[in-house]
Amino acid sequence: MTCAGPTRVWSRLLLSRQGLRHLGTEEALLTLPRDAPQWHLPHNVWSTSSLCGVRVTPMQPGTLADKFAYMATRCIHNSLDMASGFSAGSLLGQSREFLWLRRLLLLETASVAPGIFSSIAQERLPPLRQLQQDRVWLKECLWDAQQGQMHLTIFSDLCKHTNLAHLALASQKACAWSFGLVYLAWPRFGRWCVEHSHEAVVQAYTELLEELDAGRLPRLSELKVSEDALSHYGLAQGATLREVVVKIRQDQMLAR
């Protein structure tokens, strides 16, 4: 095994710096004071033009476990869209804004399942060999679930007077154990399901932002969020739901 020499390393650094300069990312970085609340966010702070210019490209399945995980994730998310009424709700005359909130509520409920299982596995399950091998990955899932719980709280507050919000909160452990059994039976399949789930959630938030920018969701774009969401993301008073959705999508992109 050979190592790259100093000349090759420096050439790569120069090429990467030239590429960043060519893309204009140095100008896209924001200059913030040291006590700015944005430093406490779990992602880099970029300008709005830089964030809106990023186009997410989904992963293409490769191995057998990857292909099965991709198909399973698609089936699960399509089932969630049907359960929330998002697939056919517009045809029945239901509000598009309300359908989006119900869809995101169920998607976030499913996305926190691996993290909840990770917490249960650390506290209650015996130290199985598979859990020991993936302990770093399970800790990452637990951290992602903590972020997902905040996302779930935001959308639960907006849908707090519906039975679906109570059902979503009550079914978290059931979803976690369902994922745990699948993961223990086929670990590689379970890990790929988590990766493709993150991809699908990022794509859903991207579609939501596109509809908000196109003006197809006027009531949702002007909707106010809770004080907890504003303080969590360091947003100013009077921030709209769209600004919060941008931050949530950054969390999901960091998880993927």
C-alpha cells in the first residue's frame, strides 16, 4: 500500500481551493460574530442563495441489499402518503396545506424509529455482536432521532388537534421495534433502509420548498411556528414556517 506524496497532497488541496473559488462558495459563507446563535446549529451556515442552489441527487441502489432496501423504503413511504391522504387528498377537495402537514408528520415519525431502537438497544437488549459492531452507527441514529423529535414536535404542534398527531406519537415504539427486528435479521438491509429513508425525506422537503416558492401553499407559507422552534434554530421573532423548513432540510441533509 503506497501513500500519496506531499506534492500530490498539496496539488489536491490547491485544486479543491480553486474549485471552491470557481463555484463561489467562499463568497457564499456568512460572516457571523462569535456569539451568534447560528454557531450552535448542527450544520454549516450558508447564504440563502447558496442553499437554494443545491440540488439533491438521490443515491442509486447497487448491491442486492441496497436494491431491496430501496424498494422497501419506496413502498413504506408510498403507504405513508396514502395513510396521510397526501396521494389522493387533493382529488377529494382537501386542503393541500393540511395534507402536507400530515405527510411530514408521518415521515418524521418513521424517520426517528432507528434512533428510538438504538436507545432501547443500549438500555435493555443484551450486548449482541451486531450491536457492538454498529455501535457508532447506532449512536449516529440516536443523534438523528433527537433532531427528528424536534421536527416531530414542530409538526405535532401544528396538527395538535387531530387524531393523526396522537396516533403518530403513540406508534413510535411500535415503529422502532419493527425496524429493530428487521435490522437484527438483516443488518445490511436495515442500514440501507435508513439511508434511503433519509433520501426520501430530503426529497419531500425539497418538494415542499418548491411548492412554497411557487405560491401554491399561501396559507402554509405565512404560518407561524412555536417559540421552541425559533429558539432551537436561532430564528428571529415572526419567522415563517418556510424558514423553519429550510433548517429542517439542512438537518436531514446532514443525516444523509
